Amino acid sequence: MPENGIMDPALWLIQGLLAIVFVAAGVAKLLLPKERLHARMTWTRHCGQRAVWTIGALDVLGGVGVLAPGLTGVAPTLAVAAAAGLALIMVGAFVIHLRHAEYARAALTVLLFLCAVAVVVGRSVIVPH
């Protein structure tokens, strides 16, 4: 197992990537017109607008929450909770993508799930803030 000196920067990198991915995806779900959103995220055709907005808001909150607490030093344990929430979102996304035979996107959700779990374990056990 790598030393904590290596793990801390690795966790920051993962947290930063999660923040970028989820904030970008969440903002798209909140702001893009339905037609453009449907073209990029076909599953949204089968959901109501409020459900898409809710998922978008959760994405943005999780993306900010996985990074901001550690950067500001304000309640840094919230990053663990945010990462756990993102992992749960990815479980649901995995199921949805499989139902729509979107296997490449399902694989991406597995990768994001593993990144979120790495932050949960890393920030709660290996290198807590």
C-alpha cells in the first residue's frame, strides 16, 4: 500500500475529477433544453423534468461537496458523505444505463462509483482530513 504521502495527493486528484464531472453533468441537467439533453442523455426521455432537475441538483451538490469541505477546512468530513452520495447515485445510474443497453456509459458509472468509494475509504480511514 502506498504511503500516506502519496495517497493524499491521489485522493485530491480523484476528488477534483469527481467534482468536475459531477458539477458539469449536473449543470447540464439543470440548464440544457430538453432536446439537447435528450440527445446527450437518452435516459432523460423516460423521466419527468423534475426528476432530471433533482438528479442534476444532487450531482452539483455532490460535486461541490466532495471537494469544498476539504479545501475550506469547514466540516471536512462532509466530503466523505458527499462521496458516499455520489456512489449511490452511480448505483442508480448503472441500473438505468443497463436497462437502456448503454454499456459504455454503464462502464463509466462503475469507474465513477469506484472513484467515489476510494474517496470514502481514503478520507475516512487512510488519510482523513
